[in-house]
Amino acid sequence: MKHKNILMIMVVVLGIMLTACSSSNNKEEAFEPTQTTKELMDSVLAQFEQPSLMELPAEMVNELYHLNPTLLDQYTIMTPMMNIKTNEIAILKVKDAKDIPTVEEAVKQRATDIQKQFETYLPDQYENARNYKLVTKGNYVIFIISENADDIEKAFETFFVKQ
């Protein structure tokens, strides 16, 4: 009788363990947006007012971001029109996931460059630049310098949820 009870307890414990393991395997699959980086950017900018921004020309990506654009499948980078604001948003879709660390390092260097530029120039903008966000989701990297950085990050996260 004791042997049957022990066996029954083991079956119940094993069942619980298998159920727990299977539920963790059913996590939502990674979902990448079908929109272009330009469409994603337009959506973000429609939600959050920013100072006047302009799209960074392709020939400037390597110069300002220390990044070879051939690593990117697509990208949209919005920089300030005038050099009195630090607000900047970049949505970068990397071709190959192995290059994400390279892209992240390039973005961190861009953040450092902006901080140095404003360190002794405009203290409020320097602080804004220091509080930048760098978020990686799938093959996407987003770089945000904005007073609304937290909200923009949350909006960016919603692009990766199946609607």
C-alpha cells in the first residue's frame, strides 16, 4: 500500500512538473512588425510631440553613428533640425542578429557624442541626452533621446504585440 501511495505522489508531482514546463514553452512567439521603420517612426511621431526633426540623410549615418549602413536592413533616424535640442529617435532594423552588439555600441557612441556636444552648452539638453533609451527587440534597435523617452519606449514595445 505504501508503495502505491509513493507511486501516486510521484505521478502527481511529475504531472505538475510537466504542466509547468509546458506552460512556459507556450510563451507568445516573437512577433516582428510588418511596417517599415519609416511607418513605425511616423506612428511614434504622431503620438508624441517632438521639436522639429529631420530625417538623417543616408550619407551621414556612418559619420554620425559610426555605423556601416550595410549592416541594416532598413532604418529611419530623426535628428534635430536645429542644434539647440538633443531630441533624436532612431529605429534600426538589423539584417543579421549577430550584428546587434555592433549596432548597440555604435548607438552608445552616438549618445556619448551628443552628451559631449551639450555638456557645457545647454545643461537641460545635456541631461536629456544622458537619459537616453536604447532598446533591442528582435532585430530592431531603437535609440531615443526625448523628454518622452519612457512613453516612446512603451509605444515601440507595442509594435511587437500581435494585434
